[in-house]
Amino acid sequence: MSINFVLFDAALELIPKEIIRHPAILADSKRRGTPPDEILLDRAVHHYAMSGIKNSERRGRPDIVHTTLLVATDSPAYRRGRMKIFVHTYDGKILNFRGGVRPPVNYNNFVNLMAQLIRSGRVPLHGRPLIERNEGSIKTLLESIGGFAILLTSRGRRTEFKDALEKIDQKTVTLLVGGYPKGPPPSELFKLCDDAISIYDSMLASWTVASRVIYDLEKFLLKI
């Protein structure tokens, strides 16, 4: 049994063009010594500028992506090469992590690396790529990786995750966890996935959901 872990609608993107000249963006650019179009959107820094963009409540949270990836890549399933990790961003980019690659623990190093990845399409710039960036829809990603797709959402049916696992007879399981601060998953995801479940009576942080379901998969399917 193998696992695909997908962080969908991840709030990870460069500064959008419509606010790139906002005073808050320009001030941050000057402080960093970095062009504004090479900076990740971050609500902690760009809060006032973000009021002018669509779906602002779902965007500008690279910290969610960072913490969730730290949890997922530190799991035994990933360390033993039994789980692949993908990030599908809000603006339609697919980040593919090569086996064994882990993000920087330091947050500043992480955001700099992600900005470089989104701009250049790969890191490192030369040699064998460790992380690659492509363009594509969540539908395209799910069709390419396959497996029994389980959407983790508070809008799903309430059940224990291990009970849902007992019904799976495929060799690959694809887990989908939201990488944004709040709101329901895109409606199309419910149609694209084989199951949509809630593992708790209210919303949980992305990294909490990731840690709980990966642990259950390791115990139930991988016997780790």
C-alpha cells in the first residue's frame, strides 16, 4: 500500500498583480531588498493590501503550508518512502516533492525557497530537481496520481478514519487536506473524490488533520 498526500487550495502564491503597487507591498519589498513580484503573499505582513483581492480570506497563509509539510515529511510513512507529497496551490500550481525531500524548518528559509520554486519551476536551479512546480488543475493532479481519494473536510460524513479505511481495497490511497485558513473545499472536489469524511465534530487545523490521518494509515495499512 502506498499513500499520496495532497495539500489542496494551498494559500501559497506570489504577490498578485492587482496589489503589487500597494504601499504595504512596496514597503515590504524595500525592507527585504527584493522585487515585489518575487515575494510570497503573507497576511501577517500584507494584511491591508489583501483587502483588495478576491477570496482574500483563503489566501496569504504560507505558514499553514509550512507547518503541515513539516508534520507530513516527518512521518514514518514519508521517511520510509511509502508516501508521496503534492501541494496544489490556490492559483493552480502543482508542487511535486521528490522522495525524502523535507522543507526548511526555519520559516524565513521556507518562504524564500517557495518563492524561488514558484518563480523558476524547480529547486535547485541546477542538477537533479528536488521539488518541481507545474501548472494544472486539481482534477489533472488527481487523475495523474490515482488511488482511492479521500477528502478530509468538516463538511464530510462524520466517521472514524480507521472505519473508512476498512472499505478500501486499492493499493494506493490519496489523502486530500485543505491548505488554507477557512471555508469549504471547492465543490468539484466532492465529485472528484471517492469519499469525503470528517474526523472530528468541528474544524481542525490542517497540520492536526494531517498528523491524525497519516498516523492511522501507518498503523492500519502500512503496519508501521
